[in-house]
Amino acid sequence: MKKIINQLTILYYAFYALAVVLATIAYLIVEQDTAFVKPSTAETVIISVYILFLICSIPLALKLFNMKVKKLSEIESLEKKYEKYRMYSFWRLIVIGINMLIGIGFFYFLRSESMLFCAGIAAIALVFCKPSERKMEMELELNVEEE
């Protein structure tokens, strides 16, 4: 179990590190006065599509994770439970982390403050997905005696 938590924790913190690196690089590349994309209907479409993607993908990822983890209680093998849990957690972190990185990138390249708020929403959602042994035990409904 500790190995799985360590792998997920590395991925969890990697997304925050990538966010800092992306923000730094974008800040240095993009000029302060101009947007990368000129204000137009294309910018509005990009922003709208991203916001729609964010609004749909984060709750969907969280809901699918909860549904799949609840089904894991039917599995007898502890190793299979752990492996499936690792895979589900991995994909949940990927979906939410990618949303955060896209929001940061769009903030710098489109100069739209709403993208910063969207990246913040994804970052907050990522906080609630922080892996821990206690959380894993609760989600898998494990007793301490089973290990």
C-alpha cells in the first residue's frame, strides 16, 4: 500500500511543480502587454470550450472514481484492489492536473483572468485528491486487520 501511495504522491506533487514551471516559462516568454491571441471570437470560443471541459471533466472524474472504488469492495484479492485503486487514482489525478495546467497556459497566452480562476478551481479539486494511506483505507473500506 505504501508503494502505491508514494507513486500517487509523486504524481500529485509533480502536477504542482509543473504548474510552477509552466507559469514561470509562460511569464518569461509572453510579453506583458500583449496577448498571444488577439481578442476575437476565436478567443471567446477557446475560453468557452475550456470552461465547458473543466465543468464537465472534473466532476465526471470524481464521480467515476467514487463509483469504481465502491465496486472494488466486491473484489476478494487485496492486490487486485490495490492495483485497480492505483489506476483509478492515477487517472483522476491526470484529468484534474491537466485541467490545471491548461488553465495556467491559457491565462498567460490569452490574458483572460477567467482562465486563472479555472486553474484555481482545478488546483483546489486536486487538493481534495491528495493521496494518503488513511484515505485509501477509508475508500477501500479496509480494516487494519486485513493487512
